Amino acid sequence: MVDLVNIFLPMLLYICAIVLLIILIVLSIKFIGVLDKVDRLVDNIEDKVDSLNTAFSIIDKTSDSIVGIGNTIFGAVNTVLSRFINKNKKYEEDDYNE
């Protein structure tokens, strides 16, 4: 009986190890296939994003121009209002001094 167990258990372990090794090899091959598909998908997305970069740069330049024009107009209006307010304060001060 002991001889049978000494022969049967190692053989059973070897068979399980071989089956596990075969399963791991098959899963590794499938995993490599999945990674290839993901790589192609990422490359496709990257190409599409690169094609949109020109549109984004045009939008960015346009928005920068609009902000620049707005800042210039705001600066001019601010300057005119500051001068007007300062003149009014100067006239009020002159009225109090007289």
C-alpha cells in the first residue's frame, strides 16, 4: 500500500503540474493576442487625436486672440474711466480748497 502511494502521488502531482503548465501557456498566448489588439486600438486612437491637434491649435489661437482683444478693450475703457474719475476728484478737491 505504501509503495502504491509513493508511486501514485508523485505521478499525480506531475500530471497536475503538466496540465497547469499547458493552461498557463495557452492563457499567455491569448493574453499576448489581447495585448496586440489593445496596442492596435491605442495606435488608432492616437492617430485620431493627432488629426484633431490642428483643430485644437486653431481654436486655442482664436481664443487667445479674442482674450487679447478683450483685454485691450477693457484696458482702454479702464484708462478712460480712471482719467474721468480722477478729473472729477480733482475738480471736487479744487471746490473744497476755494
